[in-house]
Amino acid sequence: MARFELVMPKMGESIIEATILSWTKKIGEEIEQDESILEIATDKVDSEVPSPVDGKLVEILFQEGDVVPVGEVIAILETEAEGEDESPSITDNGQVTETKVTESVPFIPTEEPVLVGAPVSNTASSGRFYSPLVLNIARTEKISMVELEALPGTGRNGRVTKKDILAYVKNRKAAPVVSTPKAQPKVETKKVAPKKKVAASSNGSLSYSVQEKTYTHSGNIEIVEMDRMRRLIAENMVYSKHISAHVTSFVEADVTRIVQWRKRNKTAFFERYGQKLTYTPIFVMAVVKALREHPRVNASIEGSRMLIKKDINVGIAVALPNDNLIVPVIKHADRMNLVGLAAAVNDLATRARNNKLKPSELEGGTYTVSNVGTFGNVMGTPIIMQPQVAILATGAIRKLPAVVETPEGDVIAIRSKMFLSHSYDHRIVDGALGGRFVKRVADILEAWDLNTEI
């Protein structure tokens, strides 16, 4: 018999730790290779950890709710193999391979880039390290670096763990508020509208600062605390609107050819490739072609520099059963044909809804497509996924009467039409480029060849 050390796997380039949500196996239970052994959560996604080997779970080293660094041994399995103890090594793509070891090596956290929009860095001036999960909670709860520095930690080397900061948040909210008596109560404290302060700048122009509104609530109200994913979505959307100068251009596209072609070929497509043929991979194909012709749309901004991305990685917005939103990424979408894109879209969407995505599959997007037509919406004004500079929303396809030009003259015909809504960052994409890009996407869709082979 041999002992196998199961370690916390690397779940993406920016992930250095994960929280154990639950153990799906108990001590003494037999486990087959690739069978789920526990569920973990990072600041990006929840996922299951499969067992790399066949064996029996003999020891659990961390409990549910513990925050564990990547590479740390979390459980011991007993296998049928003979010889020295085994432990897995973690490759850059997150795959786990078995390697013989003679002694354990302590895990040393590496430096982690600062999270976008975070008010504090991972390492304070004092040298104290803070995990991305702790920083996200601090950012959400508006906890300053001064408060974090004063917070005692129960983790290794005095690190602040998730339990520490959540306990601090709970106690801070529960603490009584001491009000200072005022000699003369002011009516302004009960204003319905925000108070505006107007000041003249040195050049004579006026600048405004608006105080945050406070509201009182009455009546039949249900208070629901946001879950972790909802908070991240809210935070990212507010940050994107704050950092990017959003502009949206709209174009109507006649997709009658695509509708006819798909109707004629979707059954054969499924029989041949085992994949459902939806409209999304067709939209992605058109977007990829337009991105090749307009590379500045496939970019990001870093200070005063424009980063033009050579790879085309298209994010696909997926609505989850709990009404949250997640955006997995099709890497190198420009290298795929329609079959490959259909398989990628179906796979990512299915695993997203079943909570099976890896954090690495949510990173690296250079452009995003959101199909709001799935919900019957005609158009929308999508918010840019940072650090990208543009996003396309595809509306519902509707049968409409339209004027069609023919050699014999104009006629009224029933056509399948849809709106394309292109939001872009005006800091780098001007109206001419943003409008030209979405018009090009529409032209590609309208010119779809009815003889396209599957």
C-alpha cells in the first residue's frame, strides 16, 4: 500500500488559494480516479476537485470553510501501489500529474497581481500578505487598509483568513452606533434629494459633488443578502461603468439566410457531430472575422497605452439558473471552424450552468458576446467586461415586414431581422470605428451563403 498526498490544485494563473466548501467523500470511503472528492470556491468560481488516483480517503487535513493555499496538502489517500509515497505536481494549465517524492516541501505563496479596482494591495507596507478572497471581502465591505492592518489573524504567520474578516464584519455591523448629541438638529439630514455642492474652478467652470442618498423603507419588504457571485458581478459592473466611457451603437441585420440555412441543417448537424446548432457560434464567427479587420476593438487600455491583442478570445455571457451571470471564454476562437465553435459554446454553457467551470476558463477574454435575444429582448446596452474595450449584444430574431430590393423593383416581404447592440469604450474606440465594426458584423451575417456545408 502507498500513501498519496492530495494537494489544493492550481485553478488558474491568478488563483493562489481556495476555500473548501464541502467534502463529498468521507474518511474510509473508496474513491475512483476522476471522481469528485471535494468542492472548492475561489474569488472567481466554484468547482469540484476530482481524485487523481484510485484509493481510499484515510485523512482529511482541512475542514469545510478553511482557506487553503494552492499546493498545500489537503488530504491523504491510500492506494494499491507499492513503494514510496506519491504526491501530485501541478502544471501551468492546472493539470495534476503524479510524481515520486521523498520529503514534503513547504508551500511558499508567490506574489499576486493587484485585483482590478481593489482599494488595497495584496501586500501591505508592513509586509503583511492578504489573499485575493480577503481583499474582495474588504473591498465589498469598505474595510480600509488601516483596519486590515489592525485586524488580528489566525492563519499561518498571522495571516488574516476568511473567517477572521467575516467575523470582523459581523461584529462591526453588530456594534452599537454611538451618536453625538447635536445642539441644533439640522433639517438637511432628512433630505429626499441628494445635496449638491457647487464650486467654481480656477478656469471659471462649475464642478459638482453629490452626497450619497440615504433612504428609509416601509411596507412589505423582503431583505435578501447578495451571494458572493452577485457581489462580484455588482462590483465589476460598477467598476466598468466608472472606468470606461461607454457608448452604444445599434445596427439592424437581416438574418433571413441564416435562419433558413440553420432550419435546413440543424438536424443533420446534430446527427453528424453530436452538437446542437444554435445561433451563437454563427454570431461568434462573424465577430471573429470583424475583429481581424478591426484589431483596435480587440484591445485593452493600460494607462496611456493601447494593448492590441493578437489572440482573439471571445467571452460568452451565460445566464445561470440562479439568475447570476458568468462569462466563460473561448480561447483562440479565430482558429476554430463552425463545428469547433458550436462544441465550445455548448460545452462552456453546460458546464457553467452545472458549476463545473475552471477559473482559467473565465480569464483572458479579449471581446465578449451576450445573446440577450435568448430572453426575448430586442436590444440592450451591455456593460463592457474589463479590461476589454467592447461587447456585442445580439437581440431576438423577429419576423418583420421589410422593403426588399429586387431586379423587378422594391417589394414588401417577411424577413427575419435582429438588432446588434455594440457597446465600446470611447477612450480608445471612437464612434466611427465602433459603428463601422458593428455594421461589418451585420454585413457578414446578411451575406451568409445558403450553400454553406456543415
